[in-house]
Amino acid sequence: MTENSKVLERVALITGGNSGVGLSIASHLLSRTNSQQIFTIILACRNQKKGEQARLQLLSKYPNSDIRILEMDTSSVKSVLQAVETLDSIDRLDLLFCNAGAMPIGSLCISGIIRGIFTHPVEFFESSEALYQKRGLLSNDGLGLTFQTNVFGHYLLIHKLIPLLTRTILSDSSVNNPRVIWTGSSASQLDFSRADYQHIHGIKPYESSKYIIDQIAVPLDRKLSHYNIRCYITEPGNVCTGFLSGLEIPLFQYLVVVVFYFFRIIAGISRFTITSDCAAEASSFVAFAKEDELDPRFKYYSNVTRFGSPYVSCSPLITSVDTGAFLSSKLDALVEKFDC
Ligand SMILES: NC(=O)c1ccc[n+]([C@@H]2O[C@H](COP(=O)([O-])OP(=O)(O)OC[C@H]3O[C@@H](n4cnc5c(N)ncnc54)[C@H](OP(=O)(O)O)[C@@H]3O)[C@@H](O)[C@H]2O)c1
């Protein structure tokens, strides 16, 4: 085999890789295995059993693939640090998907549903207005639970993995530089408060956590680019995954699917991606695009045409330099506090 035809052996780690968007990202990567590149997939999951089921599901479609399970709960510093130690045995990491995420769903908000459906139906179905989120939840580390699950656990992971990501660059110059790819979501400044940046007391901990990801992405990219690592954000659209499973209302998820299809076909709402396969399109695009086709100051969206063909669009991230600096310093201080 000549040097030019050498098979690239790339490694991708996906948090929350056992279901929904994360599992579909794994599937997209494995579908790109060919005579030039093969992937080792590491599914980072908090539940080993679910991880093993996901591994078997992927193997049934892509037999002979190298798929590994890494136990990791992003809401626990100890678990993240233990997972990083386990990763000592691998020699490269090309793609780190910070995808795990949770919304602390409490119950349905009936007044919000009635108001939303009659006054702004499309925006309503794009949002979480129909749901009350639990307030005051803390992790075992004493941090806002949703903040730690969705943001800080990943921020710590990224920082601990810089040496491994850097090693990847040194070992192979023929591939794209390593990338960190966050799964974001829509959120506005209204969902965030500096005084309670972990959103422990607020009513929208999920949106607040996703707003933080938007705000820290550019400063984080700037920091990581010193190591030739790049950082991007994608958004999967509205997708019917296990995300609403906390709401134990029979048939609710099916109703949501029907409503999404209705709006997509009738009104052409392209962000109603509905299936996790379509929702993973933007992350897959960012994983494979050449560096000069991407811009870390943009967000990459999974979209779908009225009749189900996926495509990717992008638009500039709406950020505040000041808020980004504030949050980065808070997160850096937490890394320093917990990384001992
Ligand atoms: N669904 C949507 O419409 C939508 C829209 C915008 C953005 N997103 C984002 O897409 C990402 C994936 O969500 P999804 O829609 O695919 O939902 P999902 O099927 O519920 O997947 C979420 C994944 O995150 C994992 N996870 C949750 N908390 C965790 C923790 N503490 N430690 C480790 N893993 C944890 C879950 O593990 P378990 O299986 O063990 O719970 C699961 O694998 C999330 O970041 C979400 O915010 C989703």
C-alpha cells in the first residue's frame, strides 16, 4: 500500500451517544467508513446498559466496526475525571461531540399551551413553552444540575482532553485538525441571568444552559485554536427523541410528531427535523467539512425540506463579548476548583 492510499484511522467520542441525536451522529460517521478512512466510535454514556444496546444497534448496521462504551455522567466531576483517565489508553481523538443534554421537565404548562397555540403556534412548537421545568436542582458537586450536565461537565472534559486532542495533530498532519462540536439549541438573552448564571432558581435552566454554550463558543475556540483545535456549534432542530421522556404522558410524543409533520408539510418549517437522522446532519457536516468552509462564529443548523430532504444552513451566533468573557472566567474558575 502506498503512503497516499493509507487508511486514516479516526477516533470520535460522542457524549450522550446512546440515543437520539448522539446515536445518529455515530451512525453518520460509520456510514462514511470507506477504503480511505475508518472510525473508532466511543459512546460516552451514563448508563452502561443503554450504551451496550446502542453499540449492538450500530453493529447490526455496521458490522465489524470498532465501537466502544465509555461510562461518563456529565453531571458528575468524578465521573468525567474517571472517564478521562480511561481515555489515557487511546492515542488520538479527532472529534469530540459535546452532545449529552437534559431538560429537567416537571409537568405540562396548560396555560402556556393554550396561549401559545392561539397566539404564536409555530414559535410555540419550536419552544419549550408547553413545559414547566424543575427549579432548584443541584448536582452532587453542588452546581446547578442542568448547567453541569449540559455545559460544565463538557467544559471540564474538553479541558482535560486538550493533551489527547493535541497528540492527534502531532501524530497525523494529513487530516483536519481535531474538532470540538457542541450540540446547541435556541435560547435568548432573556433566558439568562448573570446573578444566577447556573440558573438554579430560574424557570428555564435548559435554555439558560444552551445560551451559555452560544456565548462561550467563540472564546473557547480562540483558546483551543492555540493548540490547533477548533470549536463549533450545531443545532439539530426540533427532533422527536427521548428528550420528552421525562413527561410521562402516554402518546404525548406521538402527538408532537404529528404536529411537527403537519407544520413542516403545510407551512414548510424547516427546523422541524423530526428524525434524529436528519437532526444529526449539521454535526456530520461540521465533522467532515474542510476548515476553510467553516466559521466558529457561526452556528450550523440541521434543516429539512417540506418533504424530508435534509440540508444544512448557518447564521452568525448572536453573542455578547462581555457575557462570553464573564462566563468563560466563571467556567475557568470552576475547572480550577474541581480539577484536583
Ligand atoms: N430534541 C430536540 O428537539 C432538541 C432540540 C435542540 C437541541 N437538542 C439537543 O440535542 C442533544 C441530544 O438530545 P436528544 O434530542 O438526542 O435527546 P435524548 O435522546 O434524550 O439524548 C440525550 C442524551 O444525553 C444523555 N444525557 C443526559 N444527561 C446526561 C448526563 N448527566 N451524563 C451523560 N449523558 C447524559 C442521555 O442519556 P440517557 O439515555 O442515559 O438519559 C442521552 O443519551 C441535547 O444536547 C439536546 O439539548 C435537542
